[in-house]
Amino acid sequence: MTTPPVPPHAIPPRTHNPQRPSLQKIFLTGVLTLLPIWLTWVVVKFVFVLLSDTSRPLVDPLLRNLAVTNPQAFAWLQQAWVQMSIGLLATLAVILLSGVMARRVFGQRLLRWFEALVARVPLANTIYGSARKLLDILQTAPDGTQRVVLIDFPHTEMKSVGFVTRVIREHGSGRELAAVYVPTTPNPTSGYLEIVPVEKMTPTDWTVDQAMSFIISGGAVSPDSIPFSVPAPPVPDR
């Protein structure tokens, strides 16, 4: 005995599950999950290779000589990952040793001797002196002007985070102008130098570390509110 066919109008329609994510949302979630991991890997790999390459001209010949002297025992030293790891450790050791010596009297004297030697080289003294002054300025408290400011860049309806490195005066009028270094994201070592009137800057209460975190993270690490408009000049007392 066969069962009669079910009429089409008796078949219940398929219900769409609103909680089931679409393929596009799943893909976007995966991208947002892996993107910070990938960016962290790129930065760490860049620093790792950069530090290992610093001491590689000294480490590679030493490892090569050990491998040639006793191939059976030291042949593994010629592998690329071993040379990179040893170069990284050697560079970190030099950095830590330099930091320890810089805090000692002997290290400070050695640093002054090196700076005096560099000052005699025409091109090196300009590069070293400028970099040294910039680092000293960013590490010290501002004098009369807030260190971290916002300026109109690239146009008046947009703001960029900048560091005031020096306040100078306009020739003739005597108006105060600020030399502002505007770093780029996510690499703050490159950027722009802008000369901005002091009254056109928007002061902030950020520290240098907070501004650096804001720049490197692409704005992800930021306070809940920031100043944007240039504060109005004070009204003189009548």
C-alpha cells in the first residue's frame, strides 16, 4: 500500500536561522583574528633580522672558522637559523652592555670621547648630533610648550599627532613658530617636519609614550576623548 503524495501547500517552508553566520562574516572574523598576529610576526621578524644582521659580519667568520676546524662537531653552526640566533644574542648582549656602561662613570667618559671623535667627521657629526638631540628632546619634559600636539595636516579638516622639537620666531614679526615632527604609522622612525604657528596647534595632555602607542597601533590604543579644535584665545580683562 503506497502513501499518498503530500500536497505542496502542506510542506512547511524552510526557516532561516538568523543566528547562523554567513560565509562573509566568518571570513571577516578570521581576517580580524589573524591580522594582529600577522602584524606582530612582521614586526618581530623585522627586529629579529635587523638585530641579527648588526653583528653578523663579526659572528659569521667566527662560526665558519669553528666549522672548518672541526666539521664533525661544529658543522651545525653554519646553518642559517643558528647564525641568525647567535647574531641576535650577540647584538642584545652589546645593547645591554652599552646600557650598563652608560650608567657608569667609565662608560660616560667613553661616550664623551666617542662623541668628540664623531664631531670631527664632517657628515657623521651632523647625523649623530641631530639624532642625539631629537632623542634627548623626546625624553625630557617640555619647556613652555606642550610636547605632544595636534596640527592641521594634511589640511585644516584633519589632524595629525606631532612632537614639538623646538619653538622659534618668525623673522620680522617675531611670531612664535614650532618645529613639529609628525611620525608615520606604524613606523614612527619616518615622518614629516612641519613648521606651524604656535597658535594653530592643538595642545594635548598626552605623554610621549601614549602618543607613540597611538601612532604605532594605528589609533587602536587611544583615550576615550581627545582635543580636536584649537582652543580659543583668552578674552582680555576690561
